[in-house]
Amino acid sequence: MNPVDLITKKRDGQALTADELQFLVSGYVQDNIPDYQLSAFLMAVYFSGMTADETAIFTQIMRDSGRVLELSAISGFKADKHSTGGVGDKVSLVLAPLVASAGLVVPMISGRALGHTGGTLDKLESIPNFRTDLTISELTNQLQKIGVALIGQTDDLCPADKKIYALRDATGTVQVIPLITASILSKKMAAGIDALVLDVKAGKGAIFKDQEKAWQLARMLVNTAAQFQLKTTAIITSMQQPLGNAVGNWLEAKEAIETLNGNGPADLAEVTLTLGAQMLVHGRISENLSDARAILKSKLENGDAFNKFVEIVEAQGGDLTVIREPHSYPAAKHYSVVKSPADGVISDILCREIGKISMELGAGRNAVTDPVDYTSGIYLNKKVGDRVSSGDILATAFSNEPEVLKKNESRLQKAFKVMDDEIEPEPLIYALIDTSGERKWDPNLQDFTSP
């Protein structure tokens, strides 16, 4: 086969066979196909897309490019969650210990911050000495002992995805639905799970600005997973404004700890409970979402969820002092506040802009190899729908670079929109998509109902 012929075929909108896709992926991983040729292929996919069969084949090839875990020797139902990413999204830090405390086994493989969105690994590594680079042996031993582990992608799990994702990031082809689908599902299936719950973000701070694309991605993820008999549910949640109040690595870790102790923001708790309840239903720990939510609430109230988080931190080498005493964590050297210019109601917060400002303050990265400052970030003192008076603090920004802090003060203030009239709040949770179809969220029933 010739890579140029396959690039041309895809450029012209034709579907590639399993052998052709295997040739491209294997050739690239083995350094027989150069970056520039696979970049051309990825761009061809960007414009021409992939069929459902191509997407499933591509997913399987990436999954099978490395080790596929076999966790049957570990008793319990294995479930995981994946978020498509957003601003202030620290759900994994709360969700993993919460559902593990309710009886699920959770081998959670997460990623790092890139661009305006945060990364679970960076938030975890803001905890001094916390290890996310567990070996497969260490991962399975920890799952056997405490039922949960929070790690990064290892070198022998989906190496093709790891290499191709770096190229996608460098070539502007991250936002391609078939490629996103294959990247997410290949890693999750390689982890040997029984079920997956997806948090697909929709709104201004999500991976796609066009909300309809969030629904398209959710459907493709669910339908592709079904071809591998992996129980998968996609829940579409709002990223119209940051989730919770904290944006930035330690700030978010601290907010997750507060949530595990029952004192976190209501929106963060609501999204976490909704995702977690679906995981319990998949694992047959509960027959319905209502009962599952009750179980999870009790785990937050009685301390079981927080205690499980302590177990995770201890098992992975983290400093328990800052978990038990979060205020002992060193703060950024500098901070500034931005205030409301007028009386009114917060009508909008430019979510993506908040993420970009936080990144500039030091909390994020433009490239995977860039360092991050764990103490920098933004705390939102007000959220959409809050009434404010002139001079009220809208947000507090933290950084160890005073000139960067000063440069972004005006930009941060402009990210908040204040108007005179009351506003109708955006839904926090939109819908659930699985192989049976789509159901809308009813906030009064706290359940999904038929359209």
C-alpha cells in the first residue's frame, strides 16, 4: 500500500478498509510513515469524516496497538467516566472516590490540561507527591486493595492514540468527531471496564462552540461503543459557564475536597451525582437513578466518599496533610480582584475566556510539555443569575507573575456581563443518550424523561 493513495482516497470522501487503516496506524507508530503524511490523512478526515464502520475499526486498531487489561480476577463491577472537557471541571476528583465508596471498581485513566480546558492529572498532581504514573501492576494491585485508582495513560496502553493525539494537537485536528470517538473509546476499552458513562459538555466553554456537535459526538460515542458490547451512556451537561467556582489546579482540587465533605458548589455536586447515579445503575448497585442518588448522597454525608479519597491519595503517595487541612497549602504570591461596574444581575460569564485567562496566569498549557503553576487560577465569587451591586467582587485571580496578573485584570472583568433584568437560568443537565434513544432531563424529578 501507498500512504499517498490512502490520503487521496480519504480526501475524496471514500471509506478506507480495515487493512488500509491498520497500515496507516501501524506505519505511523513504527515510524515508517512520517508526521507530514499522517497529518495529511488527519486533515482529510477533518474534511471528509469517517463512516460508522471506519470509526469502529479505527477505534479497535488504536485499542489493540498496546496492552488491553484483563481485570476479571478483581471482583466487582468495573466502571469509568470520561468528560469531553471544560472549564472548572473537577468532577473526576469527586466522582471516582464517591462511586468507589458505593461499591464500584473504578480504573480511571485521565489526561492533562491543554488549551482553555483543565486536566484531571494536573489537579491530582497539585497534591504534593501524588503519583499518576502507576505501572499496570501497581494499578491492578491498587484496584484489588481499595477499588479505585486515578492514573495517566501508560506507555503500553493505546500507544497509537498517544502518538496520534499529539499530532492532532499540533495540526488543528483535535475537533474531529470520529477521531475524538476513537481516542476516548480506545483508551477506555483498553482499561478493561464493564461500563462507561460519558459527560459530554455543551456550551461556550466546551470543545465545540456549536452545541449540536455535542449531541453528534454523544451519539457517535454511544453507537460506536455498542459495536464492542460496552455499556455506555452519554449525559450532556452544560459548559455555558465554569463548573463550580474554582478554575485552576489546586483551587479545583480544594473545591473537590470541599464537595467530598458536603460543602461544595451545588452545580458541581449535581453533575457529579447525576453521572455517578448512572454508573451505579450500570453496575446494578441500584435499580434506578433516584435510589442511586440517595446512596451517593449518603456517602457524601457520612464521610465514606472523603475517606475513600484519602485512601486514594495515600495509596498513590500523596501528602495527606493538605487533604485534611487544605488551607495549609501554599498560596500564589499575588492576587487581584475584579469588581462589578454596576448594579444588576450576572447574565453571562464568557466561559472559554475564563479558561484562557486562567491558562495565561499559569494554570494551563499550550503544549503537553509545558509546565503548569498549581497555585494559579481564578475563583469566581459570582455566577450567572447572581444579583450584584456596583463594587461587588466578581472574581479573584491568583498568579505568581504579577505583571501577567495586572495585564489580565481588565480582560477578566469583561468576561462578566451584567444586566438590569432577571434572567432565565440555562439548564445544567440537558439530556441522556444511550442505545435506546434520547431522554431529556427533568430537574424537578431529577431524572431523565422521554421527549
